[in-house]
Amino acid sequence: MKLELKTDSENSLNSFSHFFKTISILTLIIIFCDVALKLGIISRHYQILYNCSVISIDKSKSSYKKLSKLINIKSKQRIWEFCREVVK
């Protein structure tokens, strides 16, 4: 007759492994979301700089519309003042 004793070390190792995988996946998701938000902010900043430089050269209506959507200012005079501050 053979007697076997099962220990819980295997179960605790599996649960620790599962816990570690879950935490690492959540950490990676948070890091990737943070990077995506930062890249969006940087992209928006460069779009504003680019459109302000375009307005300083070519004061077309489409340039004002694009910049108006980015910075939520409707008046051409206020957009122009904003661009003077940004381009400095």
C-alpha cells in the first residue's frame, strides 16, 4: 500500500505566479496608457506650434480654423495674440 501526501506548495506557487502575472499586465497597461497620453500632449503642442508658424506666414482662413479647433479660441485677433506668445 502506497501513501502519498500532497503539499500546498504547488498551489501556492501557482497562485503567486498568477498574482504576479496579473500585476505585471496591469502595470504594463498603465505605463502604455501614460505614454499614449504624453505622446498625445506632445503631438498637440507641436500641431499648435506648426499652425502658429503657418499663420505667421500665410493668414488663410483654413489655418485659423485648424488652430481654432486646437486651442478653442474663436476670435482671429485672440488667435493671433496667442500665436505671438507661443512663437516667442
